[in-house]
Amino acid sequence: MADRSDPLPLGSMGEGVQAVPAEALDALDEEIAAAGGEWQGHPDDAGAVAYTMFDTPSSTDGTVTILLPLACIGVVPNQSLVRIESRPDRSTYLGIVVKGPFTEPDGLRADAPIVVTATVRGGIFMPQYHGRAQVEILGEELDDGSVVPPRRRPVPNSPVFLLTPEDTARVLRTDGTIRLGLVEGQDEIEVRVPADKKAVLPRHTGILGTTGGGKSTTVSGLIAQLQQAGVACILLDTEGEYTAIDQPTEDEAMLRALARRGLVPAGVERTFVYHLVGRETANPAHPRIGVFRLDFGALSPYAVKEILELSSAQESRFFQAYDVCKQVLRDVGIYPARGNQREEREAQELDEMETGYPRMTLSHLLDIAGVFLHLVSKAAGEPKLYHAPFTGHLEQIKRLVQAVKPDSEVSWRVLLSKLWRLHRLQVFDNPNAHSLTYEKMLQPGRVSIIDLSDTDSPTVNNLVIAQILRGVQVQQDENYQKALAEGKRPTPTVVFIEEAHEFLSAERITQMEALFQQVARIARRGRKRWLGLVFITQLPQHLPDEVLGLINNWVIHKVNDANVVGRLRRSIGGIDDALWGQLPNLAPGQAIVSFTSLARPLLVAVDPTPCKLRMVE
């Protein structure tokens, strides 16, 4: 209550301000008592960190502005989950802070002259201030704890409560076996995704970002945990960067980052490194190295002709030689073998959009194409054949070739030069190496690293990727059918495609429609058969919309180019404007994470990798 000291006598104005008469203060006390006493807040508001504000002309649907007392600004960081009690309409809302908290002076505009003057003059007369934040409404919380789409907006002056870390994790659905990192600004909340749910990893993932943003750290950390979860991993490594992940990291910065997170350095178990015959691996010290070859008969002729970038004239002659070669292989009993009814059925059902002709080698095709060129050029003597089974059937081969009525010597010479260029690589059907054994590669917890660092040829890389994707799909189909018959779940498999823009760029897609359709079929079938693809690139602008449309899960590191960010915004749904605005300024290791298992996209501090990378990013 007010001071009851006697008022100053009249005429003493120069000595101070007159006191309020005691009678006036008594009258004020009586009015306060009549109104129910001193003001007390709502008993249920205890613990409130903010209150909702009135809407303004700039307000948007699905969001609400909250105001925070000075003491609460520091306890409500960005991405905090809050509960809003809108008591007049008896509704409870859940929301997430997507902008702020910002600070504003009490009762003044932030750019008011008095505030500006006080700031630049040393802050002697700085006013008290409060916080302001923008909250995105996630839904309306019902009495049973379920969350449904909101029917209304919270009314003004509704109390706002901060959710506990446990409730936040439950609402955001951040549980799972695979830990990606921590919610940025909330170190007590881990972001995890399940490896045992068919609706998550087999839905395909994109890991994007500029060089140095942390993609390699994300990929290696993800592989390490997938291996521990019993997932079969296949990594198409174009730079040899991951060939040493069997060893714990030795990078000082990474070791310090692991220590801060309470994690320990460790290598990835059960890793196997494979490289093409005649090429080297980036890590010859790896304890488990395998050499493999490509099988021409395993590649779709449509994919081959696109990867070789054949002109329409060359393409026509390529298929003429291919069809004659198939007929000769049948006639001499190479495939299908004589009397083998199973192979006869397989040959009848062969889909050349997906696979090649079994047991056809590149050398076989070169023999047949050589006969075509010999006849069309009217060269002297007989055409030379290199395969013993063919030499005894030269006249038959010549009749088959002549029936096609070959023409255009120039086109045949160009086609043969391209085929010979492939043959000189000595990676096709090489007797000094074996084909990849996909049955072994798809065992639980096995990590197969395909080291393409020494190929020095995007064409060869694309041929390898095309063959491996097809081989993995066929094997996973078999595993799926076998597991289904036994009432079991097949081993989940994830294929990581590094430098995906080299394999599936927008420019290539227009020229390689058959190859993309093959990838799209693998992607669609894989979702049902526990086969997931991970596309990794630092040049997302080169990925066509068709590829982006295959992806449901995203880990997006720093992207500087505004045009690229704009295109990603148009292609990827569910990420709010505030997160997109932060994308160009993300620090290394930060990423926007959007998985089908999460309630909404989050800004995440990705865990440092525990294993060794040859080129730390």
C-alpha cells in the first residue's frame, strides 16, 4: 500500500512533490478490496513462458505470434515445441517456434528515435524489453493425447508452455534405431529414424549440399549405424573416399567433435572393397579387397547404346549386330543351351529394357559387327572371327548378315570404333576376374564399397552403376520371394550412389531415357522389397525433376545458389520458409532433415563420423 506520511504544507512546491492525501489512498484501498483484492494471475498459468498476441494484417494461416517475458527469452530457442492453452474455446494446440525469438522494447518500436539514441549513446536509458517469436501450429491436441488438424486459431493472450524434451521427442516422432544428430539448439533431443520400418529407408533418400557442407560425414555415419542394425549397404564410391571407413577416425577436429557428443571413434565392421579388373583401389591396405569384371550380357542393350551416346544411325546398326549375335548364340547352343527347357523359357521372356542377352560378350558382338563391316565395305577375303564357336559357322553368320542388307560403311566404322574403345578397357568379360556375387553382398550387416576412383571414365562408371543396380534388384527380388515363402522379413538393403549427378544428370536423362526408366523401375519395386536408394550430390541443380520425384527423405546441407534453393523449394514439400531461409548460411555439419518418419522437417546438428575418411568433409 501507499505511504501514509502527512502531506506537505501548501507553498512547499519548490521543496518537492506533494504527497497523495491519506484519504485518497484509503478510498483506493477500499475499491481494490471491493473488486476482489490485488490482481492474481490464472492459477493454471504457472509455468507459462509466453502468451499469444493479437493477429495483425500480416498474420498468416497456420502460424501465431507469441510474446515472451524477458526472463523466458533464453529458454525458448528456435525449433522449441510449445503447448498453447486456448481456454475460451477449450482447445489445446501444439506448435513449433519457426522464427525468433526476437527482442523488442516494451511499449516502443524498435527503431523509435529514443531507443536508437539510447543504444548508440551507451544504453543509459535503454528500456525494458521482451521477446517475440513466430509459432507454426502443428495441430490440435485432444484429451487422449492424439493430434488432429486444427479447427480454429488460439485466441489472444493464451498462455504458452514449453514441452519437455520427452514430450517433444514424442510429438516430433524422433525415435528410431539410426541416430542422425541433435535438434539444433536443443542438445537434449536426438533425431533418429527407424531402420526397421518399410515406410522409411526404402522410400529413397537424397543427401545434398555444397562441397565442405558435411555430406561425407553424414553418409559414413549413416552407413556405420545401418551396418550395426543389420542392413546390407552398397556404396558406389567414385572418389575412393570411403575405402578406409573400416578404421576409426584420426582427424583431430572430428575427434574433438565426437568427444563433445559423448561418442567414440570406431571403424565400420564387415567392410569389403571391390575395384574393377585392371584398376587400382584407393586403399590397397584394406584387409578385404576383391576384383570384379563387368558382364556385357547383364547390361540392357538400350542402356548400353545410351551410355555410348550412339547417333540414330549408329544405334540402328548396333541393334542389327545385336540381333544377329543373339541368333548365332542360339544356333551354336551357347544360350539357350540345347535341350535346356528352363533357359528356353527364360530366353522367350527376356526383357531387354532391363537386362541383356545372357552369355553374350562384347567380343561376340565385335565379331558380328566386324562381319557387317567386312561385307558392306566389300573387303577382300573372308572376315576374321575370334571366337571358336563362331569360326565353324562363318557361312551361316554371313547369310544372317546379308539378310539384313547392311549399308553405310561410315556408320559401321564409327560404331566399331566405339565398341573397340570399350573392349580395350578390358573390364568386360575378363577371364582374370569374377563377376560380383550379389548373394554375398546382400548379407545382413555387410558393407560393400565399389571403388571407382581409378576408372577415370564417367562412361565406365555409369556402366558399372547400371549393372550393379540391376544385379542388386534381381538378387533382392529373389531374397524377398524366399523370405515371403518362409514368413520372414528380407534383409533391408540400401545402395548409396555418390556423385549422382554424373549418372542421372538432367542432360543425360534427356538422352538416356531407357536408363532412367530402368532406375525408376528399380526405385518403385525397391520400395516394396526393402531396397532403398540414396542419391548423393554436391550439384543438385543437375538432378532432373524425375529423379527428385523418386526421393521422399532428405538431408540437405548448405546450398549457396539462390536459384538452386528456389528449385528445391518447388520440388520438396513440407519444409517451412524459415528453414529454407537458413539453408545458404548453414555451418558444416548442419542440415535440414526431412524423413517420412518425422512429424516435420528439422534443423539438425549431424553427428560427427566415428570412422576414417580419406578426404574429410
